[in-house]
Amino acid sequence: MSLAASLIPRILVLALPLAAACADPAADERAGEAAAGAAAVDGTADAAMIGGWYTDTTGLAAAAAAVPEAEARALLTGNTARAITAAVTTPACVAVDTDQATYVAATFTACTGPGGRGGLSGTVRGELGFATTPCGPAQCPTALTWTMTADLTWGDGAALAGAWGIDAPLATAAPRTLSGALTAIARDGATASSQATASWTRTADDCVALDAQATLSGAASGALTVTSLAACPGACPTAGAVVLQGARGALAWNYGAGTTVTVTAGEHSFALPLACAR
């Protein structure tokens, strides 16, 4: 499985300029909610992308019931170490530590990562676990789990910190799932703390469909739902919807082909350019 096949594209949604778009007395509050919602989507996407580095099952998927656990651990930790190194343009900017069985940890220093996004610094650590089934005298894996912790910053001002779990069946077409607590800072400075869950699948052309839910707390509170958000590596979303139910009502983004997103706030709908198209 290629690295690109396991990546969730970075999904950026512009904060709503409600004060300019409509005469809404709660414009400032709703724009703040929208910015927090965008940061939460972005953080979930980043967490899933990082999880993708850890879920390369090359060498196992075709023989899931025939590789003993000890061999599978060595193979998966090796795949992960290589995937992390391959995700940055200059391998020397990342130091990878692993015991080749139970964990893989990476320390980044001013790396340039997927899509040319630069200034990645900080740490990621994953602890490996398995779901197994008997295979003769041994136990063979049917799915892997990673318990992740991260504290990362990017040169564009974005940041991600948190702890989450990734569950990945060995069948390459099966959904991957994520759940955990994340704090994300968007490149415009908006901050969101969330309890998030997500599920995503990939297609043969390396594109991804994402469903996610998050409960926001902190500067903005609300419930965020992402439905069938489809995108390809390095490209803007081409389908799907995001709804943020905040203190001032619902905000919705609906995606289609092109470089804009249709935004609905109360009775007002309008198109906004996607930051990912810049």
C-alpha cells in the first residue's frame, strides 16, 4: 500500500466572514464558532494523516492469517519507521526510535511534510497492539491498533496536540477508525479542543472518504459532524458536508467540484473560496 493511499488530505475551511455576508447581530460569535469548527476538522484530518503513517500493512494484508504476531510486529514497526521517513522531504530532519516490536516514536525538526507543508517540529509516538486469531500454534493478527500521542507545530502557525487511538483492519479496503482528545490550532490562530471520532476509507485512486464527529469545548462549544467528505491527496474536497451546531445555531459547509464551498448560516447561503485551493 502506498503512503499516499493512507493519507487524509489536509482539509481547510475558511472562517465565515458573517459580518460582511449578512446582517447578523451574532456575527462575531458565529465567525468564532466557524473558525473553531474549521480548526477541529483540520486537527482530525492531521491526526488521521499521522495515523496513516502508522498503518501501512504492506506484507500482511494478503496473508493476514499466516504471519505470527512476533513477525508481524517487526514488519509493522519497520513499515512505520520507513513511512514516517518517506513522509518528509529531507529524512535527516526526523529521528525515529523503535524497539521493532511495541512502539515507534518520531522527533521532527523543521521538516517539510506531505503537500510541501513546512516547519513541522515536535514529537509523535505510537504504541502497537493487535487483534489476533489462532493460526496453528501461534496467534496471527487480523487488525492493528495504535495508541498515539503527539505534540506538533507547523511553520504556518498550525499546531496539534493530543492522544488518540487508531484501529486498522488488515484488509486494505476496510475502514480505519480514530478516537481521542485533540487540541488544534489553525493557521489563522483559531483554537479548538475536541473529543473526536472519525472513520475513513480509501479508493483505488488513493482518494479518501471521511466521516467524523467532534464535541468542541473551550473558546467555542458545539457539535461538529462531517459526512462523506471526499478528497484526494493534495486536493480540495470534492463532495460531502460539514455541520457545526453551535451556541448561535447551525453553520453548514457543502462541498462539490471546484474551488469554493457553499456556506449556509441561518437563512443565508453563499460561496467562499477554499484555502486549500490557494
